[in-house]
Amino acid sequence: MSLLVTEITVTLPSGTVLRCEVLPQDGEDRLWQELGRHLVASYGPGGYFANARGALDYLQKEGMGVAYSQMVSELTRLTATKTTPGLQAIDEFRQTPEGLAKELFLRTRKTHPELAEELIRSQLNGVTAWRVCAEMWAALADDHKRRSAPAEPANQADKPVG
């Protein structure tokens, strides 16, 4: 195993323990991009417009024409440029059963090639997804702390005197 790739463990509600990859920074960036694409796809037909329908309807109903036009312009730009949502939206998606199932599936493709995303998703609801997500985040934070800590000398003779 590479020094840049480590694993954490996450336990599903069924008791299944998953070995999840902690990726180097470029891998984590690609994972977030993939989650962003799945978030947009979760908006369904109409993408950004469908997701913003409630806000658009409100602006129109309240006669807020300028705000409505600005919002339509921005949604058009996001759609045309295929822009993924911001980090906050992706982070919120990671906490949902769908988003967490996608992330766990992406993190376990190499360690559990037999595991289907649908199996992970079937074990998650609003409550269990939050518990599993919190466990994953804690393990990721612990791994980051461990890898960021200064290396200990191999033995007592190597320690500086002072």
C-alpha cells in the first residue's frame, strides 16, 4: 500500500465493516467532483432549474422580477457550463443516504470490488446515514492527524538529548 493511500474502517448498520480508501489530495478532489456530478443528477430532469423551482415560483409570485431574472440567468450559466455545485452543497449531499452510499461505494471499489452500491444504500436512512457519516468523518480526521504528526524516532538512542 502506498504511503499516500491509507484505509479507514466504517461499519454499516448491518455490522458489515468496510475498508474505505483515504485518497491522496488529487484523488479526494476527483471524488468530490464525482459526488458533485451525482448531486446534479439527483436534481432530476431540469437539473438546477428543477432544484430551484420553489425559489423561482416564490420570486415570480412575489413580483420580484429582477431577482427572478438574475436567478434564471445564473441557473442558465450553471447549466450551460456544467458547473458542479459548491463544496457546501456537496458536503450536505454526503450526509444524505444517497450521497453517503455513493461516497462509500467510490471509496470501497478497490477494497470491496464485490460490493454493490445498492446494498450500501439499502442500509441507510436519515438516521443511519448520519451515524455512519459521523463515523467516517471521525476516522478521516483521525487518519489526517496521524499522517500529519511528526514522525517518532525509531528508538530511544535516536531521540535528541535536551
